[in-house]
Amino acid sequence: MGILDFIFPKYCVNCKKLGSYLCPDCFSYLSLSTSGICVVCSRPSVDGMTHFGCVGRCTIDGVFTGIEYKGIVKKLVYNFKYKPYLSDLKSLLVELLYEGIVQNEAFSKVYQDNRHNLILAPIPLYASKLRIRGYNQAEILAKELSKRLNIKMINVLERTKNTRPQVGLKREERIRNISGAFEIIRGKKEIIKNSFVFLVDDVLTTGSTLLEATNVLKRNGVKKVWGIALARD
């Protein structure tokens, strides 16, 4: 235990035991496997790949998630995104995400086949929300994941619309809310042209955010886009 742990002690987010943000007893309740879903039609799919019949010119090619968004995971994500803004949860959360996705055969194939042309791109926050929080949780996840996968992380999208929180909205409301929210950052269009992108976000619910971001990327020259989310709701 380092000196910072004495000054800023860590407590399990679930049982409040001193020592770490997730104690061994509570860790045993986590589920590192998630069932695949096609986010275009919201029906089950093999390993999270988009159904052949759902693929379009500007649709996402698949989504990979690490853990189930329930119980303790909800508490971890909440503490990561909201007050008290525990950004140093990043190591634990990225480890859970990494261990979850590398067990997915479809992810492993996509990664191995395209690793030399892959980019990790985080879903951006609106500027005012970024100022309040001080960091973008998706960017933190992408940066840490880039170290483990040896893939460049590049901010290529900006959020130009201050959307309402997606939590609590129905699918149709989520789609309307996020419509037109993203643009390519000036000067990044040439960087992403003909590339393959892993879009990184924290929680996958309906997939409307990833679908909207993918639409913008593909309309600007990206060849393939797969989503990576820490947890699936």
C-alpha cells in the first residue's frame, strides 16, 4: 500500500471494505461474458456482429462489450462518471473490459485481421459537460485500451449538440436525441479515410449513440466501424 492509499484510502464500491474499489468477495459477482446483439435491429446475434440483412453503407459492423451492466458494475460506472468522479477506477474497468472482449472470437478475428489499420476513437462529450466532469470517461477507456491492444487512440469526433442524458429515454427518443450530435474534427478527415475504427463508449443500451457516430464516420471515408463498450445494459 502506497502513501497515497493512506491519504486517499480506497473502499469497495459495493460493501465499503477498505483496500480497493472492488474487493475479492464482490468481484466474484461479476459476469465477464455478455450475449451478442445486433444493435441495428436489437435482436440476438453471433458474438455481437451486425446481421447480414441489417448491414448498410453507413451502419455499424458489430459491437463488443465486456461485462453486464447490473449490480456492482452499475455502482462502478456511476462512481467513474459522476460524483465523486473516481477517474482512477480506470485500471480496474479497462481490465474488466479487456478480459471480456478478448474472449470474444469475433473480436479477436477483427483485431488480428485489421490491427495495422485500426484506430480507437472515443465517443466525445459536449464541451460544457467535459468542463464539469474534467475528463471524458470514454477517452480514458480508449487510452488505456490502446496500451493493451497496441492500437493508436485518436480523437476524431466532436460533439456539436448538447444532448439530454440518454438514461430513461425510450429507443425512439434516444435516436432523436442523438441525431446530428457528432461531426468530424477539422483536419481529421484525411487521417480516418479508408481506416477501420473501434468506437469506444462506456455503456451500451440501445446502441443509438454508436449508430449515429458510425454514420458520421462512414460518410467521411471510414471503411469499417465496430463498437466497444465497457458494459451492456
